[in-house]
Amino acid sequence: GKLLWLSSQSRPDLSFETLLHSTFNKSPKIKHLKSLNKLAKSLDQGPERVCYRKLDIDKGNLQILCFSDASLGNLSKNSARGFLIFLTDGIASNLIAWSSGKVKRVVRSIFAAETLSCTAGTAAAIMIRQLLSEILFKDPTSDTIPIV
């Protein structure tokens, strides 16, 4: 539970590892416990804080960058998907959202897995754009911030 919270709230580098370990909950082996202990030790050596760069929001050149990826059948019969969303002003970029998880449908090709991952990333980016437009410009329907 604590590892899941860390990976979803503050440590995007742990997202895939957490997903991988969650697939062995029903029948864990000794090698899975060793891997989990190794992951727990790496938490002590990770960053203590994350620094975000100041973005220039006054010029109106904010953009949302969305990167998505997927794999086919690498999680014991399931496929994995994930996305990263950055907010950038053209000079500096900040990671503002991420997700990693299992593809919820049966897919038979990498193209289908990639499409589902892209759909999830795009939906999250649209929600973030609406939220930022409402906060910054008082208009949730504004397309002032493009999604790239």
C-alpha cells in the first residue's frame, strides 16, 4: 500500500516496478520478495525532494506535452501502459501527471495497446487543460493551452 501511494503521488520512477510487483500478489515467490526488498532499499537512495522550475505563464505560451507508451504481454498475460504529462512554457518543463497500469482490455497487437495508452494519456491531458484553463483564464472551455 505504501509503495503504491509513493508511486502514484510522488515517485513516477516507481510506477512500473509497483505495477510489476502487484501482478505477483496471488502467488509470490522468494525472488519477488528479494526484488521488493531491493526496491525498498533503493527508496533510501532516491531523491529527498523534487524541484520544479518556474514557468512563465504570463506570455500565453504554455503547452501540455503528453507522452504515452505500452507493451504487449510483458506482465504474465497482460499488457502494460503508461503516460507522462508535462507542462512547459517552451523553456522549462515540469512533470505534472503520470500513470502506469495494466491495459484493461484484451489486446492482440501492440498497436491496440499503444492506442489504448494514448487514449488514456489524451483524456488525462484534456482534463488537466480544462482545469488549468479554469484556474488561469477563468474559462474551462478555453483552448488557450494546446496539447502537443
